[in-house]
Amino acid sequence: MTPATVRPDDLADYLRAKEVRQLQVSGVIGASPFRDRLYKAELGVMPLHRPQEFENVIYFEYAATAPVLISPSQRYDILAGLVRQAKACMDGLQIILVRLCGPEFQIQLPAELLGDGVLLVHDPAPLAEELARSRPFGLLTIWQDLRTDGFDRGENRLVLTAYGPRCAAGLPGLVARSRVLSALDGLTYLAWPPRAADQSPEKASLFSRTA
């Protein structure tokens, strides 16, 4: 089912008029949330010794369009903060899936990313869809491609998707509470109505109305 694009200014009215089974917010970090602080760059040096290793490292290069705005520790801080704030303000939240493609070997993972109900995965969407179909509980996915090093591929994008009506209703509050989310460039909401099989006649007529 195709989701509806909802402007941030219209979201409150939309949620009052329509029931939502899935709500997504996305945007791009256009400036460092930590720009008023001094911090270590934490750039690692690859252990290159033989001539062939220096020749092969060129294959890691690519034409990046997004700048490196944060350090590896700051990426962890952003994700840990989102997990902590989501647990505090999203009613019925039970599982959080966080996209993390690999640990920073010299930096310890924050406790929030290792806590109960938090899973670190390469791609949250397939698991989230399967869980949402099999069990009706509160679920949040945090997808990110935040660049912290020249070798990182990404666009500095954050995408949060709340599954279930109760969690979806709490997502705008998370955005308002989070300094990172509320400052995203191109902030956009997508809303999915219930599947046809899940709708009662009353809900079906509700969705026929214009937001």
C-alpha cells in the first residue's frame, strides 16, 4: 500500500483524522549537532606496509557527495540518544532495530545500544516487516548512513519508522524532543494506513475522508 506524504505542519491534524499503522520520518543532517564542542576526530590509520596494500587501497575511494560532519563516537552518541528518548516517549515500544554495519574497533558501544529490546542489524526493514506481520507489538527502526570517515559511504541520512498505532502516535513527540531530529534538513513524514484486512467498517470510512 502506497504511503501518504504528510507535511510536518499538517501531521497533528492528519493523525487526528486518520489511524496510522506505520509512520516514518526522514531527513539529512546538514550540520554537525556537536559544532559548538571540541572533540577528537578519531580517524583510524590503515595498517599498510607492503606496496600491494597501498595499490589496493585505491579501490576504497569513491566520489562522496556528503561531507563528514561527525566522529565515530558522536555517531554512537546520536544513536544512543535516539534509543533513550524513544523509550521515554513512545508508548508501547518493545523492540528497536538500529542499523549499524560494523563496530568502531577502538570505541566502546554505548550501553543504550546493548540494552534490552535493542537489536543492531545491517538492514532493519526486512526484519521489521516480518515482525510487524507476525506479532502486533510496538516497534521502531532507526536507519542511518551517517559518515564519520572518508571511507564511509552514505548521505548523512536518518530514517525512523514506527510500527503500530501507539508507537506511530509517539513518533512526532520523539522528533520534537530530539535536537538532532528536529534540525534535520528536508524533514519528511510518510504515513501508512492499516491494511484492508485489519480495517473495520468504521475505520474504512474514516480513511475515505480527506486529511
